[in-house]
Amino acid sequence: MLKHCLLALMLAGLVYTVMPAAVAQDTGNKDQQAAPSAAPPEHGYGHGHMDPAKRAAMLAKQLNLSSDQQSKVQDILKSERAQMESLRADSSVSQEDRHAKMMEIHKSTNEQIRGLLDPDQQKKWDEMQSKREEWMQGHHRGEPAPGPPDSSPPQQ
């Protein structure tokens, strides 16, 4: 079970971090690559690129977070976003190393968020992660899926 959770975290992190880079490369939009924080996408590629405040609000609703928890989650998500943007901007890092580091950042973020939760919230969080894992496995196998589950990163 732990291996499945870790796999889900890694896959979700991959989607959250690789998709925008791939799309930016495909479009050839140099301005977007040069200033990724100028106009971050808020829709389209899943919740990973939603504004940290919106992601925190979504989690607050789903997990019934206190205002203190929501504030802390938002800070964690802001930190994750900054680390990811910094890593994307670092052209000296190989794609493989970048991917591995992004997965580490995403995993750390998820662990920090889970650590803020009470036991009931952790149970719900774990269920959300399982659903995302199932969606990711189906998505990567090419099976038709209606869309990502309504949850934050596994969570990335």
C-alpha cells in the first residue's frame, strides 16, 4: 500500500511539473518560459497550477480545514510553487534530475500538508490520494477518464 501511495505521489508530481514545461516547449512561447510567474495558468492542466490560495481554499472545503490549517497549507503550496518555478528555470539541471527533484518537492509538500491534518482529515486526505492514484494509473494507460478527481495534489 505504501508503495502504491508513493507511486501515486510521484505520478501526480510528474503531471503537475512536466505538463506545463511540455506545453511551453510545444508552443514555443519564450515569454511564458522566461516569466512563468507573470501569469500562471489557473485552469487546464489540473489543480497543480491553480493559485496556491485557490488550492488551499479547495482543500479547506474538502478536508474541513480550520483557518489556521488553511493558512499553513497555503504557505506550503506557495513554497512548493516557488521551488518548482526555480527548478524549471534552471537550465543546468538535466531533465531526469529535474524530474527527480520535482518529485521530491511534491512528496515533501504532501507530507507537510498531511502533517497538519487531524486523524479524520488524514483519512480523507489518504482517500483523495488513492483516487488520484487510480486516475493517474488509468490516465497513463490511455484508458478514457472523465477528468482528474476533485482533489489537490496527492499531493502534488
